[in-house]
Amino acid sequence: MDDEQTVTSETSATKQLFDELVKRAENNDEDGPSAALELLEFVLTDLNPVIGRSQALLWIFKALEQIVAGVSPARALCLERLDSKGGAPQKFNPYRIMSIDLLLRDHAKLKNTEAADIILTYFEMDPSTLRKYRKEFDSRFNKESEPLLEQSSREVLKVVAGDYIEKLEIADLLSKQTS
């Protein structure tokens, strides 16, 4: 590496601990999952000084923080299917829909109903589906939940929303709003 800071796991006095954690995690020992979580804490430490350089790194950093805090990896990495009952594949990516919803409500300052009208119109979505997504991913709609996707920054939401932003033609609306 050039003048970049070398990662903690390679230079730290805890290299022996790191190596032992890797061994326990990869050998699937009884405490392998807890060792893997400790390794993720090393990763978070290593990513911290560089996350501002990339939206993708910021997104993965937030996901890893959620995993270390106890959120399932599939959920934190937006890989979890809401409808695991089988049947037809989902028509919409719920993480992308909710990212759009949160961008409209929290960053473009639209009311809940205004954001819902836009989403329901552009995606031809049933209102019950949007209500289900809001309850699942926004703790303001589910009082039993800890903060969920709504805690994500505008930049992370835009990364997760991906091409759905262009489909909605709201990029101009969002760019006119202040962070």
C-alpha cells in the first residue's frame, strides 16, 4: 500500500487475536458466529477512515453496523425476501420502494399521502403493499420496532433506490431539496 493507512487487522497488536477469530469463524467452531461478529467489528474499524470516499462503502458500513447490532445479515444487506411463502416472485423490490418513499417523505419533504400517491401511480402498486412495506421498514409505522431503514442517510437511500429514482422521474425533485 502506498501512503494509505494500513488496515488495523494487519498492523495491530491484536493480530494474533484476529488470526484466531478467523480460524474459529472459518472452521465453523461452536463459537464461530460470535467470532465472525468480532471480525466484523475489525472490518468496521478498518472501514471507518475511508467510508466518506464512496457511497458503496458507506452503504456496506451501515449494513455491517446493523449486523453487529443483531440484525440478520439478509435483512441488513437487503437480501431478505418479505414474501417467503412461495408463489410468484415479488413484483417490487421492497428496499428500493421504501428508499424512494423515504427520499420523498424525509428529504423531498412530501406528506405521507403525497409520497404514497406518487409511488402507487408510478409503480401501479396496491396500497396494502405500500402499507406493509412501511410497517416492515419504517419504525414510525410500527411502534414495536427499533429504527429501521429510515435511519439511513440520503446518500445510502439513493444507492439502495438505484434505478427506481429514474423510473419515478424524481431526481430533479430530490436534487432541489437541501440535505
